[in-house]
Amino acid sequence: MKYDVIVVGAGILGCLTARELMKYKLNVLVVDKESDIGEGATKANSGVLYAGFHPRGGSLKGISCAIGNRMHEKLCAELDVPMEYIGSLFVAFHEEGMEAIREKMKKGIKNGVPDMRMISGDEAREIEPMLSRDVIGAMYAPTTGIISPFKLILHTAMNAAVNGVQFMFDTKVEDIRSEAGSYLVHTNRGDFKASFIVNTSGEGAADLERFVRPRDLVIKPKRGEYLVFDCPSPIRHVIYQAQENDEKGTLLAPTVDGNMLAGPTSYNARSYKCTETTQAGINHITHVAKKILPELDLGMVIASFAGIRANIENLPKEEKDFIVRLSSDRFVSALGIKNPGMTASPYLAQQIISLLQEAGLQCELNEDFDPVYRAKPLFLKTSPEIQAQLLSQNPAYGNAVCRCEGITEGDILSVLDSPLPPHNFNGLKKRLRTGMGRCQGGFCTPQIIDILSREWNVSPEKILKKGSGSSIVKGRLRP
């Protein structure tokens, strides 16, 4: 079968691009080498919608961030994704820090960020009472927001699938050749043809592009670590600080689920598989967190995690930018898309579509495209009337599984029967937050394994945490 477009990479940019393509009468396939959507940089995300004052003024990164920030309001309303513009404080502890903040403000103005203003340390403490007494001033940016990154990627992909996009996982692209006006994409699961290729493969984007043009970018992994605090969040705004002694941009952020994140760090990593957390990283985050909020209770940390971002290495810092380009005829690539890539993704997806059209993609409007997606309500978080209906359909809704997040067996069975079901433990976690609460899976994991084993008709030893080779149950104590 020949597709109009094959999108390589099922992160947030790839899924948004696929959804955007379904606004036209096109046949689209998304492939990803991992077992699920959003398994790269997308899943290890702070959930912050950046205002746009961090990137260089006038850069694609800066402009796409500022515009993408505003695009999320309509996008999240269509896709039933929790988000809120809560604003941010960029704080300083000394006059040199104040000057650095003023430079950030200049970048933001050039990128089109609205309504930023400088405030005093006392004004900052009025809106964030736990803020350090050593803060002498801050920049307030009201358009900074928070979002559920898991629901954004999931609902985007589900909406794309409902509108006709096909997804294939565990599908690694091994070669791409141009043949008679088409591309032949060779994968570990067979060959596929397409008129156009979109390369949004994140960590693999530069390697994929080399099939159609000489490599000119060196992109290497950087690891960012986070700490997860139990709720409720002690702050109401995202808080950045003017860095001292290479403090690596660590921030504090409330989440849409009510708790708080602190991070990230920024360290070179050996490979994109190096997602371990380190004592050095944890020490760094706790140092910055206590500097900003001296009374912060570090005993409320319940988890740590790390993600890898693709960092362009062979360009000077002042020249680094997001790169979205025609790599070859009918082949569009997005390279070096790291933070604030999620914020920028709606705008970047439109840029990709524009490049495809310039390359000759015929885009006839699809009048059947439905931009709206509504998630099925969780049993314990819906009305008694709907609960009664769900129970009449399946008594399993009455069996509580994940107490921390309020998930029942019926919720799990519903997700397993969805258009894009999970294929492992982490896939379920991404969809329902099972195991992400206070006990971090200590209570619910055995019951979830039993449910998945039963529904997938495999032994518990075959249930994977993520990809191949990640069995949760290693063996049995007795037959």
C-alpha cells in the first residue's frame, strides 16, 4: 500500500503533524521504533507551557514558542486536555541576576511575548509567600502555563487515529530510498511506500535525514533529571531563577494534577538510553529548590525521573535553533527540537505542513475531519448517574485498583479496548496515571499485572514494563 505521507516519530510533534494532515484528504501512516506514542523526550516533560522569553530573540525556537503557547488554548479545548495559564516568576538574588532577567525580557519582547513586567522582591513574595527573603526582584510573565503532557500526546494521537491516521509501533526505519517519484521506507516490519516523508524522530532525526542528504549536524543526548513532590503544591506559579555557578536552568512548577516538579538538570549523556537519575543530579535540584523556597519540605519527594533531549553540538550557542527544513525533495525534517519543543509543537506542525505543500503535497480539505476528542470519564471522578450507567455495563468498574489515582478495573478495561491501547505497563501508566501517586505503584502493581495477564492471555512473566527485555515478573517461587 502506498501512503501520501509517512511520519517517522510518534512524539508530540509527529502526532500533531499527523492530526494536522487529517484536515485534508490524505492517507497517513505514523511509525515509531518504540512500543507506544511519546516514548522519547515527550514523556519526560515538565508540563510547562513556556511563554517564550528563554530562546534567542527572533529565532524559530523563540517565535514558535511564543505563538505555540497561545495556540494551546484552542488545541486543549478541542482535545479535552487540562491546561491553565498560571503565570511565572523569574527571580533574582542579586543585581547581576536582575540584569540577566532584563535580558530575558528583551528576548521575550522580540519573540512576541505579551504583558511581561518587572516586580520587586516584596511583590513577588506577595504572590508566592514561601519565596526566599533573599529574592530582590523578579519578572512576572502571565502567559506561562501548565499542561498534562501525557494527555496532550494521548488525546492528539487518539484524535488523529479516529480521523484515519494509522499507527505502527516497534517499527524501526532501517533505510529510505527514492524510487520513481516515491519513497520506499524499509523497516524491521516490512517495506512501505509514500509520496512524502516527515521526519520527526527526535533523537534519530539526524540519522534518518542522512538517507537523503549529507549529514551537517552533530546531535548528541543531554539528560535532564526531575524530582516529583507529593501534593498539594506549595507554589501557584512556575518559578525560574537567574542562574549562579552553572545551575542549569532548574525550575519549580506546579502540575495540573496538583503536585509539584523540580528540575531539570542538564548533563551530557553517553546515549539516549541513559535515563537513570543520579545522586549528583538530585543534589543539584534540591540545592536550587531550597535556595528558591527555603522552607520546602524535601520529605515530600516521592519519585525522580530523567529524560533525554537532542542537543545540537556543532553550532555556537548563539546560533543554535530549532531546524525545520526540506531535507530533500518531498522530505521534511525537524531537528534539534528540545525544550520548549512541546510548547512550540502546534506552530512547528503547521510549518511542516507548509513545507510539504511547497514540495507539492496536494491538500484538498477533508470536510469529515472532526477536531474534537472527549476522553471517557474515569469512574470515580464522574457523576453518580454516569457511575450507575457504567456499573450496569460492567461491574468491574466497582473494583478499585489504583487507590492513589482513583482508577478501577473498569477504567483499565476501557483503555485496553481503545483505538490506541497500551502494550505494556508504562503504556497503561501513561493513559491512566496508574502507579504515579503517593505509593508509586506499591499497592496496585500486582493487581494490574493480573488484569493485563488475563486480558492479553499471557503469563505474568510476559508483561513488560516498557519495551523488549523489561519483564516486571522475573520468575516464580514455586510452580
